[in-house]
Amino acid sequence: MGRQGRQGRWGRQGRRKDKLLLPLIPLVPLVPLVPLVPLSPCPLVPLVPLVPLSPLSPLSPLSPLSIPHKEGIIKRKISFGIVRYSYKGENVPLRSKMKLAARVSQVSPSLTLAIAAKAKAMKAEGIDVCSFSAGEPDFDTPAHIKAAAVKALDENKTKYGAASGEPKLREAIAHKLKTDNHLDYKAENVIVTNGGKHSLYNLIVALIDPGDEVIIPAPYWLSYPEMVILAGGVPVIVPTDASTGYKITPEKLREAITEKTKLFVLNSPSNPTGMVYTPEEIRAIAEIIVEKDILVVSDEIYEKILYDGAEHLCIGSLGKEIFARTIISNGFAKAYSMTGWRIGYLAGPTEIIKATITIQSHSTSNVCTFAQYGAIAALESSQDCVEEMRQAFAKRRQVMFDRLNAIPGLTCEKPDGAFYMFPDISKIGIKSLEFCDALLEKEQVAVIPGVAFGADDNIRLSYATDMATIEKGMDRLDKFVRSALASSASRSPI
Ligand SMILES: Cc1ncc(COP(=O)(O)O)c(C=O)c1O
């Protein structure tokens, strides 16, 4: 809003003009003309019950009503048919109104998106960048999925839809969860969202109250803690290392749980490490979740990208008790190369899903209607396209893994899933941000510093890119690391 607009509404001294005008308006004669306050037909006016108005009624224009809402933070005032939400401290001067909400300073912009954008911009300038930064398949969306969305567009499926998602897509997702993951959900247990990220955000907003603790094993996907902070919750980060395959152990999970713990975030296969929890590990975690009576959100967005016989076991499928405490978050971005389509979903207990639908109905409404028909085709057609992409990733994974481990000073665990490598750079003598900055500057190779994922001794490389880029990028990384090791050796005392 421009300065003029603000001044117009708030006045030069930062005081509301309408407040100053109030005493000039003749109040009483208006009352008999407005016998009823109707159920709100206007979207700006929240619903008020049908109540006869009298000068003594709390809804009367003579009696502005303050309804305590959300522990007294928000008040609703009603006067002359106008309903207005107001906040404590509404008469503070304009300058402090411009101050951003405290929550903004508590979160940082996504480093992965920032580095991927920087690499793209360098490429656009004609610089020969090898980018391993983006977390997205380099394949086109399969033709039959695009065709289904185009058909829906031609059929004018272009209107608002249900906030919960197209009924046919919700059913297709429930069916997928039953056949692939052995989860007994109905369509009403599913909400279609604007991507997996949005699924998780909706869930956190629906579940987490200020002070609630959410356990997140590190290395973690960088948005988890930020979402918890935005909701006023407390992320409880449990560090892991290569000795446990960057996976949380049952003992560590048990130690981290307190009275305030509400949710545990499980991500297998993992971004950034590519690690996959074995069925035994999933069973051990499930037992603790049930015993301690907390919830688990299982982020399964990479479930289809597995190697060397690794198995994805869905934690919610292990019995009634754990099923009742599980929320599944998934999406179409990674398995079907549909990152820009922005379609994800949550499945879980009815009450939780209903709450996320309410939240979504007031924030984004429905997911793009015709795009959802592409998602239906993705689920209902042959899954060969998923397997073709997986096989291509498998070949690149082997090449990148061998090349990384041949670089002196780097060590890398072999990931069983997703499309990331997470080598340890601790022997190089610099931390991850400095490493990535210098690598981009000197060798034009874009990778993500592990510090973004809560692991400053690592870097993340995505191998969702072509083989020629992998070979060239590994040559450059090799050169960079050798030179960094040589200069750190010359600096260290003999
Ligand atoms: C672990 C994890 N969860 C969720 C998402 C969100 O995916 P989407 O593109 O569907 O929002 C990502 C994307 O990178 C991810 O890596």
C-alpha cells in the first residue's frame, strides 16, 4: 500500500480518522430502522447470528462489541453494521505499523531456491555453470499427464473447485494409498494441496500451537523447522551422523520426547541425504510414537525413487494404533516430474484433514482445477514413466558416487533413494557456506551448503541432471578440492 493510502486511512498523526468522527454521528435515531442484523451476505462481514437489535443489545450501534478471540489478541467491534477485526495496540503510530511481524525475522529465505536461482542467472549470462543445486527431475512431465490437463482445459475445467480437491483426484489418491502403501483411507481423509510443501505447511498450521515441540532429525529438509517457527512452535533438532546413516535411532527419538512433543517428522527417502529407513527401523520408531502417544508426519515425496532393492515401508501401515497417529504428506513433483504444477496431498485422521481444508479454504482455495486432471492421469495410467526416470537416476547415482569417493578428502555414504548425494567435506578445513561460495566462484559449480540442512560439514549435490554435466562438474569439483587441500596444508603448521 502506498504512503498516500495509509495516510488517508490513518491520518497524519497515525490516528484513525473514523474514530475522531464517531461522536459527530447521530446514533439513536438509526436504531429502529435496522431491526435485524442479517446473516452476512457480504464477504467482508463475518457471520453474525440473527439477533433483534435494541439500543441495549450488544450488537447495537450504541454498543460496540469486543469479542475476545484467540486469547484476547483479536477483538471484533461492531458499529453501524460494520464489523471490524482489530488488534491490541491498533493506535500505535504509522512507523511501527510498517514494522514487519516478528515472525519474519525468525525465518530465512530458502537457500536452495536462492542458489538454484543464482546458478540459473549465471547460465542466462552465458557462464558455463554445472548446477547440482535444484531438487527437481530434469525430465519433461510425461506426455499423457500433460495431455490430460490440456483436455481438462479444453473441457473448461477452469472454474473454482472444492477447497479439498477434485473429488475424483481425492478418490484416486485414496486408492493409491491403499494399493501402494496399505493405508485404509477414504477420499474424505485426503486434501489436495498446492504441492508437498504446502501440505506440510497446512498441517503445521492446523496442529501446532505456540510452545508445541516438533522433533526433526538433522540433516533435515530445510523448510521443516521454518514452518514450525512460523506457527510459533519449537523445532527440536536431533543431530545424526554417518555412523547411523544420518538416521535417528529409536534411543535418540525417545530421549528427545517431552511432555510438549506433539509431532515427529519422518522423511524417508530423505532430502538431503538420500537415506532410506529400513522396515526394522520404521517399526522401532512406530513403537515409540505409539508408546509416547505423539503424532508422526511421514513425508513420502521420494517414495518411488529407490535403488538397490531398498524398500519403502509406510509407517502408518504397521497397525491401527500407529495409523491413528500418522499423517502422510506426498505429492506429484518428484515421481512424475511435475515440480511446477504444484500438486501435493495430505492423508490422515478426519479431524486433522478437515482442519487443513478449513485453513486452505481461507488461504489458497482450491489447487488449479485443470492441473488436478493431470494428476489423476498420473495416478491412473501406467507407471512406466516413473520407472524410466528412476533407472536414469540410478545410472547417474553410480557415476556421481564413484567420482565423489575418488576425490581425496571427500567421503560420501551411498544413498538408497531420492536423487541427492551428501558428501562430508570436514577434511577440507572450511565450512559448507564458504566451500559452496568458493566452488561457484572459482569453478562455476553450484551445490548447496549443508548448513541449510543443519549439517555444516556436508554439501548436497543433486544428480537430477544429465550425465555430461555430472562428469564435467565432478572434474571441476576434483580440481577445486585438491587445490583447497593444498592451500590448507600450506597454511597448517609443520
Ligand atoms: C523432503 C521434501 N518434502 C517436500 C518437498 C516439497 O515438494 P513440492 O515441490 O511438492 O512442494 C520437497 C521438495 O523439494 C522435499 O524435498
